[in-house]
Amino acid sequence: MRTFVHLLLFAAAIAMAAGVFGPLVGSVDARNVQFDDLRNGFASGRTLDQIGSHSGSFVTSLAIGLLGVAAVVLLAALFGSRIIGWVGVLVGLAGLGLLAWRLDDRFDHELRDDWRHLFSGTWGLYLVGGALVLSLLLLLVPRERRLPPPPGPGF
């Protein structure tokens, strides 16, 4: 990878890790969304504010998954591995896509009617999503061309 790709991937991984602790939608943090909620959907009797005030186990929350993605992108930046970077970016986009699908499945009308209020101040979503998109674009940058060695004396 090129040097600027390493540096920007490193910065994107740090921004992604910081964004995990911010609000994603309204008052909902990644720490409030459990893997069971992503797998089975959100309970029908709960509102977004109730999900935002729910404090579950950190180990079984979306935050640990997104922190893992940030660590994988950081490793890709440190070692220059495009394959590791692609794995991290695709898993991160899949996690955010699954969250968006489950939120749309349960809170469709609330998101459509009050989207301006719900997405104001969601700096966590902007940092995580922006870092993932930036990482995706950086992984599309072509590799450096290797120049052939200069010709020898001809022995």
C-alpha cells in the first residue's frame, strides 16, 4: 500500500473506535444494541428511548463488534494488508447495514416522521460510517508500481 493509504487507514480506525462510544440514532448507542436485538429484531413494546436507556452487557453488544472492526482496520493499516482491510470494512458495513435493517423493520414510521430530530447530534454514526466509507475508498487506491531493477554491468 502507499504511505498515505497507511496513514489515512490508521486515522480512520481511530475515528471509528471513537465513534463507537457516540450515539448512533437518537439516544441509542452501540452499547445499547445487543446481538440478540440484531439477530431477532427489537422487541415490539419498546421505543427508541427505552432502547437508548437499556444498558446490557458490553461483551454482547454491537460496540464490541464495531471495536473489533476498528482493530482489524488498524491492523490492516499497520501491516499493509489489503485482505485484512477488506474483511474489516465489509464486516463493519454489514454490521451497520444489519442495524439499519432492524431499526427500519421496527421503527419505520418514527424514523420517517422524525428523522431530522433522530439524526441530529449522532456523531457516533457519522464517525463510524464515514470511517468505513473512507476505508473502503482507500482500499480501492491502486498499489505502488514496482520498478524493475536497473540493468547490471552485463557480466
